[in-house]
Amino acid sequence: MSSDVLPVWWDPAADGPANMAADELLAEEAVRRDGLVIRVYAWSAPTVSLGAFQPFAEAEACAAIAGLPIVRRPSGGGAIIHGTDLTYAAAVPKGHPWGGTPQALYDGLHAAMVDVLRDHGFDARLHAPSADDPPADALLCFSRRSPGDVVVRQGDAPAAKVMGSAQRRLGTAVLQHGSLLLSACPRVADAARHVGLAELARGRVDWTARSLAERWIAGIAVAGGLTTAEQPAAFAANLGERAAVRDAHFRDPRWTGRR
């Protein structure tokens, strides 16, 4: 029986390796607590997180993101440019109702964000695949479309992807990374720049990253029959050597360039 409490960590900005180390340990925390856990965090500098199975050389050769630090995630999916997004990591034990199939956790978390965005006037929905979808192997996550991505319709224009996530099954847990694009990143060239909520809102911004995240987590808790429990300290604050070891792993060029 999984826990009926949803622990949530609101973590301060950190660099790529520190964030990835915390997220990998979050998967272990989900197993320890026998339930869903969520960490919401920011980045100390604009950073590209590369999917676990993507070629490093492709990211290194992409002129549109030149100069940004690159970290490799433990999860799959496409590369994400962080810095103007709301980033989260969620994890569940494999025996959890949302841990049985990849789409279950994906849709459960994304559907809650669709509800939040609709309440703010966006024509948001979960993406359904079509013949017009862009290439599935595009380098950047927001240049791809996957079933269950959160997209926003804008008149007759193609729907804009505003939230995507990626998973990895780690031992007895499922780890999911996700990104809600709040605004276009000014640090990259046009080829890597995607419109976010601020551009789609056309000046009607009545939200903050924190308010969106709070309402999103509240929706997840309702959907899962859970009680939210905000944690008093950063997730990695009391992990000591365990965090240091994982941090060193994600800083190691052999991990970043493993593919």
C-alpha cells in the first residue's frame, strides 16, 4: 500500500550536476516512502540537460545552444534548455498505480497542468499524435511531440508545446523529469528558441511560476487522493556523502560524453 502523503520539496537554484544528483536520489526516496514524491527547483545558470541516450556530439555541435553548460540527465527524452522554465522531478515505486506503465505517470502529472492552464485562459490539452508531428528524434525536447505532452492551441497556428517530461526506470522506482516553459529563452539562437506561456499569454500574465506550481501540485494531490506535505529543507540538505557521490558522477565528463 503506497503512502497517502505527497512530500514536496521547493528547492533553491543549483547547477546541473547538483540538480541531477538530487533527482536520482529522489527515486530512492520514493521507494523509502512507498509513494509519489516531487521536487520543484530552479537553475543557477541557463543549462542544457541532455537525455540519457542522446549523443553528446550532437548537442556540442548545435550552434544555437553554443556556450551553455551541458549536463546529462538520468532520464531519457530530448534535450531541454533550462533557465526560463519550471523544472520538476517526480518519482514513484514501480508498484504504485502510476508506476506500472510509462504513460500513467506522464498523463497523471500532465493532466493536472492542463487543468491549471485552462483556468488561466489557455486552450491547453494533452497532445494526440498526428501525421504532422515534427521528427521524433529532434535534439530538443520542445521541438518534438510525444503522446501526452501539454500543448496550447493558438487559433489556426500549430499548437505550441509548453510542457514535456521524460522517464527512466531505476531499480525499483520510476523517475520522471519535466519542464514547463514559462517564456522563450533569450540565451539561445532562434533555431533553439520556443515560445512559452508568457508569449502565448500576449501580456495577460496573472500568474507566477510558484503559483502555477502550487495549483498543479494541489491538482496532483486531488487526483491521487493524497495530502500534500511541504518539506522544510532542500531535498539534498541532509543527504551528506550520498549527495556528494552522485554529484561527482554527474560532473564526470565520462558520464556526460558516454554517448
